[in-house]
Amino acid sequence: MTSRERVLASFEHKEPDRVPAWCGASPEFLKKAGNELGLDDEGLSLRFGDDFRRVYARYDGPEFTLPDGVVYRTPFGIERTGIGYGQPVGHPLADAALAGVHDYDWPDPEWMDVSEIRRDAEKHKGEFAILGGDWSPFWHDAIDLMGMENLYYKMYDEPEVVDAVLGHIVDYYAEISRRTFEAASDVIDIFFIGNDLGSRTGPLLGEELFRRFVLPHLERLIDLGHSYGIKVMLHCCGGFAPLIPSMIEVGLDGLHAIQPYCHGMNLQKLKAEFGGKIVFNGCIDSQSVLIEGDPDYVREKTREVIDIMKPGGGFVAGASHDYILEETPLENVLAMFDTIRDYGVY
């Protein structure tokens, strides 16, 4: 089987030739691994056996300069400072009334150039499963714009304001993805989006609030992908098991990255309850196994995860975090991927 055939069989809950492999890694880890192995990013993907490739729209909007100390600026004008993508320096819609939300300087989807997406996907000649569409982290953007505690209060006190903020955010993301799919839906297999809705101890909001405020927007993006014949996979960190049934109800096809050390994310239980209804991607503990373990321990734990999640398809194996971090030993990552390849045969 090609990588693409292998992944699509798993998304149909059929057993392919072997368990597909997923590699999401930080630029810092890729640089380290590339230096040690003498490989570029594509060479690393091949060495790891990654069955996926990803294509992106490119920013072509107004130019801006980040002030000193600012590490990132979101599409919605939020400047962030700190480690990685940092934390927001302010919440411009924290006190906004409905009119202020509508009058906010929302970004233009045309700032994202989709003209090269088809070319980028066709480089892989149909061999790999292609991820496309905008990441669409609308939950995170609402927190940035309003402040997290304030957002929760407004869900009760001013729900129409929360609806308006989320509506404008998703309008932007949905239009970028619509334009992406118009340009290249026949060479994109999976619409990959990301919203972290769980913490280590459980969901960040209860099922009632999730269904009221978040699920309709998730459903909108799922319906968009499905209207172009594309599967939809959500990256979601943390312990969010109580939210999975509603995600399945609105047609979500896959979940990434499944952190087994978080509350409620027992792999045996997830597989038994939902394994025939949704794809699980990830599941191999990034912290206690990949970072803190040694290669023998990694191989042992990877085999344990495969034994649980492999039967019946619907499983993609990889690290339980979107990014393999720089501090992860390369020998552990190689042990994981080699075990997936060798032990994951059906």
C-alpha cells in the first residue's frame, strides 16, 4: 500500500497493511535530528515513515513589524510574548459590547494566498495522505480576544457577544479553507484543524457550554470539509473524553493526539467505546515515554499502545503531542517509529 492508501483505509475503519505513522515535530527537534542524521525535512519524514504531508496557504496581507519582545501576532491582531507562541499581551474585546465586536478590525481571508497549494500537494504524486485547510484555532482566538475567565462569564451574562466573536473568527477561517478546497480539494485528503479543549485534569468547559458555544462552529468546519469530500481531523490536547460523543455526532472523522496520561483518556476505554466511530491518532506518551524513557522502554510502550489501538483499523500511531519537542532524545523517536513500522503489521 502507499501511505495515502494506508491512511485512507484506516479512516474507513479498515485494516491496512500496517498501522499508519504520524510525525508532528517542532522546528527545533527537526533541526537537531537533521543535523544528527544528515537529512533535510523530507529525508527525516521518509526515515521516520511519516505517512502524511501537509500543505499551507501563505500570508500575503499587509506587512507589519513585531515590537521588541513580541514573538508572534495572530491574524486577529493579538501580539504575544514569551516562549514559543507566547501569551497574549492584551484582550481587546474583553469589555466590548455587541456593536464593538462587529466593528472590530477583522482580518480579510484574501490575505491568505492559496495559489500554490495544488502545486505543493502534487509534488507528492499521490503517495502520501495530504493535510490541508486552515488550522482554525477559533477557541484559542476567542480566549485571546476576550480573556479566558471573562469568556466564561460572558457565556452566561452576554452569550450574544460570545456568539458574535466566535462567528467572526470562524467566518475568517472557513473562507480561507473554502478557497483552499476550491483550488485543490481533489489533492487534499484530510482537513486538519486544532482547538485544545482539555487540560490534564479534564475538559476546559462542560458539555453543556461546549454544545452551546463551540460545537456549532466545529460542525460548520466539519460540514465544509465533507462538502468537498474531505475527511476532517481535530487536534485536541488534554482530557476531553466527555466531549467526544458530541464530536462524533457532528461527523468528526479523527482525533489527534490523544494524551493517555490525561484524566479520562484511558486507551482501552476509548478504543472500546469509540474505536469504531472515530480515528484515534497519537497515543504514545510524549512525556514519560519519549522524553523520559530509553529506547527499550519506548519500544515496549509503543508495542503496548499498538496492541490496544490496532485492531479493526481506525488508528494512526505517533506521539501524544502535536510537536515532538527538542528535548526528546532522537534515539527514542527512532525507536518509536521503527517499532510502529515493524510491530504494527496487520
